[in-house]
Amino acid sequence: MTPRMHQVPLPEAEIIHWYDGRRVVYSQGNRVSLSDGASIVHAFSLPTPCLTRLLLRSRLLRRLLRLDKCYVTPLSEGGSETAIRAFVVIRDGSVYHHDATSNRTSCVLRLRQSRTPLHQGMCRTPRGLLCFGEYGRNSERHSVPVYISADGSEWTTAYEVPAGRARHVHSCQWDPVEQRIWICTGDLDGECHILVADEEFISIEWIGDGGQKYRTCHLLFRSDAVYWGMDSQDQTSYICRLDRTTRTVSLLKQLPSPVWYAKDLRDGWMLMATVVECGAAVSDRYARVLASCDGQDWHTVLVAEKDRWPMPLMKNGVVAFADGDQTSASFCVSAEGLAGMDGRGYLCSLRHDTPEPSVISGR
């Protein structure tokens, strides 16, 4: 029976950044919180000008001015029982390191051409290295830096995507199969590539011809293949499969709109979320979450209608997944620009007791 997605809102969670089945890291405006499910364990606010703090009180203003946007990843030495010792937060063009023991927040890096990465845009390697690339307008198509850090407190430029080869970086991800960092770039024809690099960025493989087929924000790794959803609002998007051996790409399933975010769950399920945005290849006003356990058969498990506020001024209709080790019985998403869901984070599960997907409508 086709699964459906069940979701329960988490109070005060505007964006859920990370969840490990027990602990959750979320933000609202400039405030970041760590909860163990029963209570807030640690919370802190980022440095913010007085006027901006006033604007942060309104969800509509946070949405209009993009004051909700930030990226948060917690740092610990081990698994789910290990205490979180620090946080890396990227907001409004600054990278912060917050020490949870001393409660001290320091600005450790200023970005050159962007405000914050996309959700799930940073990876952590088994050695503990953190890696992300800049995601910005880059109208003049300067080179795009990819940063790396051993502990989040000091960052260096590990690589620069050459000028003119990409507008920006969508994500950096660790591939547990090939033991390498995969980097997705976009957006226009000639700018969409997937780079595969070692942790030292000495050996770099370029995959793709720059066309829209290789335009994606997130990859799903399997032993024999890599899956992604195309992110093309003006050309029909598909779920794609890259054969690891031959590096050839197959188009598996046509989509009604682009995919921004995807999630690999520990029990074998894969999730992708389509978005509502302006473009010739966007067929309706519904965002969807699709699920698959084999990469071939994809089931729509959630349908959510775009709200009444105009795009792109007041944001597109988006479902985003949280970082962290999660399963189909317990995973987290955040939503924006969707009726009844905007500015909320949810604890979710896949259920198999009904053949119909959940539908959330503004009507």
C-alpha cells in the first residue's frame, strides 16, 4: 500500500535544521534552540541590530526580508549520546561559531557573495571536516569559493569553482560509497555540474555537460547509483539516476515542478520535495513530497498548496528536510510559502494505513 506522510508541528520551530531521532536543533528569526524533545537544553541569539530585532517580530516581515534564513549545524564528538559542544551558524553573510560550554558566539568568516547556503548544503566527512560552498546571485559570474574547516572555528578556501563555470554551489555532500565530497552547481545552461572531490580537493572529477539534466540541489547515494531530482523551473524536471560505473544518466520519472531538497533515511527510504515557483515547467500550485525505497517507484506522500502571497517576493512554496540521521518513522521537515504550513517545522513519519497522500489546502 502506498505510504502517506503524517506530520505534527513543533512549537516555535520556524526552521528545523537538524534532528537525530531524539534531539532537534531549530531556529526562529535570529534565535537558535536545541531541544531534547521535553525541554530546551540550550539556546542563544545571534548578534542583530536593534531595528532588525523589531522586524523579526513579524513572520510576514521575516518572510519578505528573508530574515528567517539561516543555516545551523551542531558539532559533537560522536553519536546520539554525545553532548553537542558547539554550533556553526551561517546568517546574513556571516559564519558564526557558538561554543555551547562558554556560551560565546564569534564571527569567524564573512562570505563574499551570498547570505546563507541552501538547507542541507554543508557536509561533514568521517574525519570531521566541514565543507560548504557559497550560494548567491553572482550576477557577474565570479569564481565560487568552497570552504572547509576542521572544527567550525577557522575556515579556509579549499577550492574555487572557476569563474564563468557556475553561478553558485547548491550543496556539498559526503558520499559514503566512494568516500568523496560531491558538489552540485547551477543554474543556467553550461553552469550545472556535479563535482566529485577528495577531502584535500587535489583530485576533482567533473560530471555532466552543464545542461539542466545536471541541475540539482541534493543527491541520494546508493551502492550502484546516485539519484537526484532536477531543479529546472523552465525545463521539465525528472528524477534522475546516475550509474556509478559508467557515469551515464537515466531519466526515471517526470515531475510537475522542480526539486530543491531530498533526504536519505537510515532505513532505506528516499525522499524528494518539489517546489512551487514561477516558471514555464511548473504545472500547478502544489508542492509535493515523494518517497521511494528502491529509486524506481516513487509515491506521492504529501501534497501542499501554495498560499496566497505572491512569488517570488513573498517566497516560493517549499518543503525542506533537516540534516541528521533519521528514519521513515521519525524525520523532520520545514515549510514556507505553503497554505497552513508556512514558517513551521514538523516531526513526520511515513504511514502505510491509507492509499491516499496527505493533502493540505488553503481552501
